Amino acid sequence: TPVATLIISACVFGTWAVDRGNFKTCDQSAFCKRQRALKPGESPYRALLETMELTNTRLTLQLINDNNKVRLLLELYRLQGNITRVKINELKPLKPRYEVPDVLIREPPTDLSLLSQDENGVVLSLGAESQRVIVSARPFRLDIMEGREVLMSLNSRGLLAFEHLRMPKEEEEKVEDVMWEETFKSHSDSKPNGPSAVSLDFSLPGVEHVYVATTSSYFTYKMEMDNGDPYRLYNLDVFQYELYNPMALYGAVPVMLAHNAQRTTGIFWLNAAETWVDISSNTAGKTVFGKMLDYVQGSSETPQTDVRWISESGIIDVFIMLGPTPNDVFSQYASLTGTQSFPPLASLGYHQCRWNYNDQEDVQSVDAGFDEHDIPYDFIWLDIEHTDGKRYFTWDPHKFATPKEMLQGLMDKKRKMVAIVDPHIKVDSNYKIHNEIRSRGFYIKNKDGGDYEGWCWPGSAGYPDFTRADMRAWWASMFAYDQYEGSMENLYTWNDMNEPSVFNGPEVTMHKDAMHGAWEHRDVHNLYGFYVQMATAEGLIQRSGGVERPFVLTRAFFAGSQRFGAVWTGDNAAEWDHLKISIPMCLSLGLVGISFCGADVGGFFKSPSTELLVRWYQTGAYQPFFRAHAHLDTPRREPWLFGPENTALIREAVRQRYTFMPYWYQQFYLAHRTGQPVMRPLWVEYPQDPATFDSVSVTCLQTLLGAVLTFVCVCVPQVWFDIHTFQKHNGAQNLYIPVTMSSIPVFQRGGSIIPRKMRVRRSSSCMEHDPYTLYVALNPQRTAEGELYIDDGHTFNYEKKEFIHRRLSFANNVLSSVNLAPDAQFTTGSWIERIVILGASKPSKVTLKAADGQESQIEFEFDASMSVLTLRKPGMNSGADWTVTLQ
């Protein structure tokens, strides 16, 4: 939803440009400007080795700033799984500094041991014999090494900065240096705690490619932006956002991945305040000082990436993930912040949305239109106009007078609905939600102690303090069926505007000196949307007694948001560049744990051409979250409104999505179990091939869904088969595939097996018991493998081992299904109705051997021109053991 009604009324849809004047640059953000003014040089900090304390879990050491004599406390941990944690705080702060809670799923287990020590520093083991961290004392510096190779250095450029809390200065000094008060446009930030920024630099020798997740682009830095503004992580509602821009946007995940042919590493900067990431390139080979480092080869000239993290408040709490493989880094990050929630299967289907469907009759008409035009869908959505005057948890009494009747009509067709619930609450004494929050004291406070009020969709609005556990528990209870009137089990939730968006606030968000209990909003800002989605998801779980999995879409997000649902790329536009960038945007989020990502199909603002709309459906069908959405002022664009030819093209794209639902579901199960992204760039699967390192750029769009499907493929290692024609493409070449309006360039990798359901029905739930077709694509070694995962599709019973998980493998002309979870119990009526083997030879006969040992012959067809073998109606149950032998 756009930023403000005032802006909407003045918006010219033919012009697409953000009003940059509403948002700060680094020079306009006092702490960023102040920190960036510091240039690399010798650090004023030194380590006081005599203060070192070492246990088997951590090292503590005091640091002193020789310029102002302020002492800091360094804590160093080696975490299980090849992670190093570095914490730096004031030794004796005037008051506690904010440390981010609730993002880590647990306090990670640790152990540490000392290898050597002298007057220059200490060397600590990082578990593996050749990995160690060297703490140099004067100036303070950390080097993480493997053998003689420096993997990463901290404070090697001397840019560690820690602004200590202090008493206010004289009034004339306050105004002079903006350290105690700051003004942006008409807004004043009182900054009662004064300057409190923290900063630390990291150097990565041998690294040219680093990847940072933002929602306005997918930044693969190859050092082309050294002289621009840093990249800003500060959740904001940016109206008509620009692409390829380091400005802040809706979500922030403070994680950077670095990759070369030898290793993948990651940096997780756990800080929820406004943060800037300054990335540059220079040459490694700087002198490594101190006799503790005399064996380091410091003279070689190698590429190097230098990164500096700068946050306005809080502490330094950084996790260094040492890989060495991409999947290792994903597992390491997942061990800290959790994995992608396992979504209900239906939420992986198609979602139909606009701002707004007018009334119940409109919903019924659109629902019927999908049936009339034979297009499947699972969810229809309602935006803010469905409520009674923008009061969330309510229904417009005239337009949606009988919501249960509407929901029951959808349920009868095994379909579902999503309704929006935003976190700004209309200030209205006749509104139950507002009265409850106010009476319980749950609203965020302004700097003077009253309830903070801002302007949003309802007009004057209060903002619940979701950082409070008791507030989140109360919010969750509001989703109970007896509290949320008109709700049913097939109604799910959309959290928008949760950056939070405040139309009349600084940068269209909340004042930083608003108060969350003892903490300023500046300390917690990037956590707000995280907490809103957390509380909402918990509400959907609780309303079913903990049985049903939730579905919650959020616009704002932070590290760990993957645990609570889906994210979308916000208010995009009906432009080709927005379609193109939707792919790298979701790739970027997948790399930092958020796999359930998609973009508004067709573009939210403006009206797409017919060709653009069709192409967007064809793209969206192969992205994890598949939803069409449109602005209130745009013409209607249901799939059947663009002529029968285009309706047929859109129908085919959506139906393709539904044939792959078993595969999507399996990939999300694996993401939930392992932390590996569902949608990933090629370099994740081919980490030693430099040709893939730029496969996330918008000039070479290559995407893997799981490890098997690639979409818009340009350069492909290995062997691939076109999923439509079964044409084989050999690897190690660039492919230039002719594309027509009716074709979607999607390929299956040789060596893979994909389960599909080819009987497409009106919704995914209608397909639950339908049979499977297995597509077996052989590699040059004539082998292939895959998996099949089945459960009830909507409950948490899989946690009770109620599922089927099979390994499918082909080798030596034998295709087999083996149980991967012998301790799990689940039954399915689905069976295998067809097996298609790509790259096959013609057999003389095909024999099925069932679990009970009985053998039978299977009918087959062989297409010699395409080397495709089709086995018809083998008939075995999808959950059973079996083998099929080609002779």
C-alpha cells in the first residue's frame, strides 16, 4: 500500500521516481556523516592483555581508547558449527546499551582454547587444527586465519568506533555539533542519550564478490560503487521506490555473504538501529605487524573487499560465519536465527489480490471467474477497504455484512482468503481494539510519556509496542475466532505498513525518540515489523489450539523474520525493469534465510501492457510467493480481461505452477529443515565456477529452484532438459533460447528427479489425493536422484513424524523409491501414474517389483527422436517401496 493519501492525490502515474528529499543520505544522518569522516589509519584502541580472562566458553578482554581513555569490554566466542562471535560493549556504561533480543533462536553453544600468548597478543584455536583467531594488542586487531591464509580481519583499517554514553554538553555545544539534537526537514530528534554510534571494519582478502540483501535490488558488489553513498538498512515506507539504489526500503537483514572459488563466508551484524554498510575495494598485502603474525605472507597483491558497518546505537555484536561452502554458511546462519517456516501447501499456490475488492459480491464474482476460465487459485485477498473505517479486525458493515457466509463459500471450493491487519490502530473511543490497548498501556510512548500518535490510513493512529511480550500475547489473542468476529479457519493475515509507516513522521516513520519502555525507538526500529509478524503468526497458531500452520505476509522484516511467514518486495510498478529485478530481489532474500518471497505480479502501480502482464505471470509462476496485486486507481486486471489468447497464456503459466506444487512443497520442507534457500543463484550450486558468480545480476538472470530448475538460463554447467520439449542441452556453453509469448524458458538438470501432479484442479487442496508423474532426467553417467515429501499439507503433525519422505534414485537402469524416514508414519491415497525418463535408451521390457516382492510388466512408449521413455500407469502407492528395472 502506498505511503500517504496526500502523496497519492498528487501522484502522476506516468512519472516514476521517489522523492529523495523525504529520506536521508549519509551526509544528512549525523552519526553516519560523523563516522564516515573517520579515515583509515592506526586505531586508537589497544587491547589490555593483562585484563584477559579465558574460560572454555569465551575470552573477555578490555580495550582502551588512548584518545579519551574510555574502556570497552571485548567478548570473543567460538560457536559450534564454525562461527566466531565478537561482542564489544562499554565496560561501564552510564546506563545499559540495547542488545537485540528474540532474533537468535537460542544462545549458541561455545568452546574456546588458548594456543599461545605473548606481549603482542594471543592466539586462540577455532576448533579445526588450522583455524585460529589472532588478537593483536597495539593497536587492537583481530585476524581469523586458516593455515597461513587470512580469511578475515577486524579493525585492520583502524575504523573501530564506539561512542560512549556521556552527560549532556553545554547548550551551545549541543546545537553546534548535532550530537545532542538533530533536525531533518520539520522534524526534531531530541537525542536525550547523545551520540551512541558504533562501527567496525572488516577486510576480506581474496574476495571480489559480496552479496547484501536489500529489497530495492540485489547487490552483488564488484567494487563499482566505491564512491557512492553507503547502503542503508533502515525499514522505511518509500513511495515509488527506485531500483539499483542504496536507499533504505521496507526490510533490513544485516547479513553479508562473501564468495570466491575457494570459500564462502558471512558476516551477521546483530543490531536493530539505523545501519549503514560501506563497501569498498583496495589491495590486500598490507603489512601484518607483530611477531605473532610474522608468518603471514603480507606482500602478495590480491583482491580485497573492505566492509564497514555503522549503527546509530546499541552494541557491536557480530557473528562471523566461516563456511567454507555456501550451504555451510546457510546452515550456520540458520543455527542462529532459525529456518524458513514450513508454509501450508495452499500458500504456495496462486494468490489473487487488489486494493480493493469492493464487496462480497465482487469477491464471489472474481472467484466464479477463475472457475469459468479454468484457472486455479488458492487465496483471494482483501486490502484495507474491507474494514469498518480502517479499524482492523472488523468488516465494513455494508460491503462485507456476512463475512462468514463469504468465507464458507470459498471453503466449499477448498479456497481461502487473506485479510489485511496493519499495526496502526485508529484512535477512536468506540473501537474495542484501541480501548483495550490504551487501557493496558500497550501503546508506544512519545518522548514526554504520552501515547505516541501518528497519521496513517485511519487518520490519527496509535502504535502498539510489539517489543513487549505481553503486548504480543494480547495481539495474538485477538485472532481467536470469538475475538475476530467473522473470521474462520480459512482466513489468514497480511501485515502491511509495519516499518512502521507514519505518514507525518520523519522519513514517513516513527520519531526515534519515541519510547518502548526503557528503550528509544532508535534502538529497536528495524525489529518492529519482525515483532508484528511474530505476534500475528502466533495468533493464527493459537486460534487452532496449536494445530494449524499459519500464513502471514509481511512487508517489513529483519533477521529471523523467515520463522514467521512470507515477504514480498513491496509497492513495485508495472514496468519491465521491475519485472526483471524481482528475480534478484528474491534471490537476495533467499541467501539470508527468507525463502518465501515474491513480487506483485503485474506491478502494483500503473497499468501493465498485455505483454508485460503475461510475462509477469510466467515469471511469478516460478517464484516462491505467487501473488497478483494492483493499486486502487488502476484498471481491473483479472487474468481473463485481456482477450482469450492472453487468458490462455496466463492460464498455462498458472497451471504450470500447480503441476510443480509437490516440488515446491518438498523444497520448502528442505528449507525448513536445513536453512538452504529455495530460490538460489547458480554460484550456490557451482561455487568454484567464476562464470556463475554474477548469475544474480540483472544482465544474466539465472535462478535455481532447489537444485534442479533454472529459469531464464543463459550459461549452464552440466546437462539440462527443456521441461516443455524435453530437448537436451549440454553443459559448459551459453544458451540462447528463442522465446515466444507462449514459452517459458525452464529447464530440468540432468541427474534430477522431479515429482509433479499433472491433473490440475481449481485449488491445491482439490489435488491432495491426485497421482504423481515422475520426471527423471539422466545425466551423462545415466543416473538421477530426487525426493518426494508428502504430509497433510496444513498442520504441525509433521513434527510428530506424520509424513512420507522418500528418496527416488535411478542407477544401473533401476529406478527405486526408498524410505528416508522409517520412523515416520503417514498414509496417502496418491499413486504413481506415469514415469517419464529423459535421455533414456529403449528397453526391451520394464519390470515393476513391489514391496511384497511381486513383479509385473509395465507398458511403455519410447520417442527415439528425443530419447524419452514414458512408463504408463505403473500404479504403485506413492508412499511404498518399489523398484522399476529397465532391461
